[in-house]
Amino acid sequence: MLNMIPLDERVLVSAQIQPEDLPDIAKAGVGLVVNNRPDGEALTGQPTAGSIAQAASAQGVAFLDLPFTSGSLTPGHVAKFLAALNETEGQVLAYCRSGSRSSLLWGAAKVANGANVDDVLAQAQATGIDLSQARMLIDSLGIAAAGER
């Protein structure tokens, strides 16, 4: 069973999803799936972004391919994620290998939208996700992404 963690009222994160998860994702009210995992990151068990996109489309769910590796998250990624959030009604599910990268992206997007980084960290912590080690990264990416908008 897919574990989607709600970070706020609109954004959920999860570990790697499979094409067969899309009916349940659509039933949960997700309007956009965001891939934060590069194709080929795992030797086995990782579906391609294209296969997820095709399964999402079949369920009427939009798909955004926004992959990045650990340490390569940029203000551009954050700005694209924010733009997608603003264009999507309903919930957004971002996924990667474990959900950590997607959580970082969400945190930086919240800061870019004007949230205080300490409030963002507390909100994540309340869901069981500890982003405290990435405080400076989330803050700096969010501030830089706000300047790109």
C-alpha cells in the first residue's frame, strides 16, 4: 500500500510510486504527480518517468517530470514546482526514492511563498519528517526561487 504523507493541505510526498498505484492516487484527489527521481537511479524496481506519466494520464492526473539528485536541487526546480502548484487544483503528490528530496523541494517552495523557515521545519516535523539538517539549504533555495518568480 502506498504511503502518502501530507505535508500541508495540498502537498503529499511519498517514496517511489508504481504505475499500478495511479488509480488509488487519483481516487485520493491528487490532481498532479511530480517526479523528483531521475530515471535509472536504481538498477531494478524503478519505473521510468514515462511509464508513470502514461499511467497518470490514463487516470486524468497531470504529471510533471522534475528530477534531481541529492545535492543538485536548484532555485529553478523550486520555481517550477511553485508554478505547477499554482496551476493545479486539488492535491499534489511529489515522489522520489524515499520522499526526502520531495520534502526538501516542498520546504523550499513554502519559503519562496513567504513562509518562515522555522515554521516550515516545524510543520514537516509534525508529520514525522525531520528537515532540520537542511535548514540553511531550504531557506537559501526558497529565497532564491522567490527572486525568480
